[in-house]
Amino acid sequence: MTQAVTVRAPAKINLYLGVGPVREDGFHPLATVYQAIGLYDDVTVTPAEQWEIHTVADAGIDLAAVPDDEDNIAIRAGKALVAHHHRPELAAHVEIHKGIPVAGGMGGGSADAAATLVAVDRLFDLNTSDDDLLAIAAELGSDVPFALIGGTAIGTGRGEIVEPVVDTTQCWWVVVPHEIGLSTPLVYKHFDMMVAEELLEAFQPAIPQSLLGDLATGDVLTLTPDLENDLAAAAYDLRPDLVELRERLERLWPDAVLLSGSGPTQLALFADRDAARIAAGTLSQEGLTHWLAPGPVAGCTVIDYS
Ligand code: C5P
């Protein structure tokens, strides 16, 4: 019998995030292009009498806001999967090693949920079909299906309907986290307040064809004008301290700076690793925490069995 399974799940960013008027269920229709990038959470599951969770983190990642009980989305994922198979007697200890910032707009919780689904499936030989995994993932959160598939994909619906797209780019992202997180629901609420209802009502978000074309041809340098995030204005309005940081980054790298999802993490895009390393050196001199991450990278991957 398998004793432990470890699954690695990537962070996500939104190369494009188009947001429409709030739906009756409280979610917003999205037209987004996700890219999985090389910051990871590793989730290890082992059989246990009852569901348990323990989280540790890389330096610079604050765990204060991560639930250490059954409210954690990873535990909810594990429970949803065994319920789907009518196996309520199954439970696991879930150990999470976080390399993705918490409440950073990079889908860290979604990554944990996706990794737990795959890990628990393998641990108990549940043989869940890909379609069922994606459906359970969508119930857990809008970004969870994307964390399963990774790469680069279009997201529609509330973000949960994912379709891979051709991406031959090799992007290098300099990731600049912020120690104070942002609540995604709060940013969406602020977006609703800031955008005039009548303007938004007529608006159906759509993905720019030029972005898809640039991804297909692999031209990183032409991507930058199409990088756009409809939540950025709301996030920056809520958090003026981020504007200062954004302006600092934009002075260094005009046009290449993007807010990740609902923030507060900011990103700068580079066409090769050397350029990204030089940029990272500049941030080190300025005393700013940062990481380097390539994109696109694979979705959830089993990295250890024992
Ligand atoms: O799907 P998820 O649980 O990750 O969403 C968290 C919150 O973000 C939702 O409760 C909602 O307030 C907001 N949200 C939204 N529209 C989306 C996705 C998320 O309003 N498409």
C-alpha cells in the first residue's frame, strides 16, 4: 500500500484578466488567460485516522492567514474527493510546503486544493477520471481547475472553464510579493463600486486575439501591450501603498509590470533569464523581496511516491 504521495502545484498569474458585471450568484464572468509559473506549493499526503493539516513555508511567506483546520481548502478538497467515491472512511494527513505567497493573487490556496485532489487520488488508488477531477476542482474554487492543468489556458465562466492554448513563449517573471495580503472578494466588491453599473452591464469581457497570436509565435517582447488586469484599478485604489511600489517598478521596466490576479503581488516580464537576473539584482540592491519564475510550467505533478 502507498504510504505517502507528494504533488507539486504551480502558482498562476493572469496575463489578461477581463471582468464583467457581477452575476446573480455573486461571481463575475471572466475572460482570462492564465499562465502557470515556477513558484510551487508541495503537498504530501499520508493515510490517517482523520483529516489533519500542517503547513510550513519558504522564507518571506506569512502563514498567519492559512487555516490549520478543516476550513483549509486542501482538507475540503480531500473530503470532496473521498465523498465523490462514497469512501467517507478514508482520511489523510496533509502536509503543505508553501512557496506561493498567501493571499497574494497567485492562486496559492487553489494550488493546494488541486495538489491534494491528485495526491489523495493516487494515495488511495481512486482512479478518478480527469473530467471528474476537473468538476470537483471547479466546485472548490474558480482557479482550482487551472492549477490541475497548468501551462497556459483561457479561463471563462467564473474562471473555472479552462481550455489550453498554444504558448511557445519562454517567459521569465520577476515576482515582487507584498507582506500585507489582499482579500479577493474585497477587491471584486471594490471593482463593483468603482465601475459604473451601466457601463459594465453592456460589457462582455473578451480575450485579445493579438495576445493569443503572440503566445503562439513565442514572441515575449510583443506580449507586453496586451498584458491587462481589470482588477488592478480596484486593488490599487484599496491599497495606495502598492501604487508607490508599482511606480518604482515601472520606472525600472516601463510597460512590463503587471498586477497578479487580485494582488498584491506584482510581476515584471522579461524575455530571457539573464535579463530577469539583472533585474533581480537591482531589486536586491533596493532591498525588495523578490523571486524569479519561468512560465509556462506544468500543472499538478506527482514528484514522490513511497
Ligand atoms: O472561486 P473562489 O472561491 O476562489 O472565489 C473567491 C471569491 O472571489 C468569491 O467568493 C467572489 O467573491 C470572488 N470572485 C468573483 N468572481 C470570480 C471569481 C471570484 O467575484 N469570477
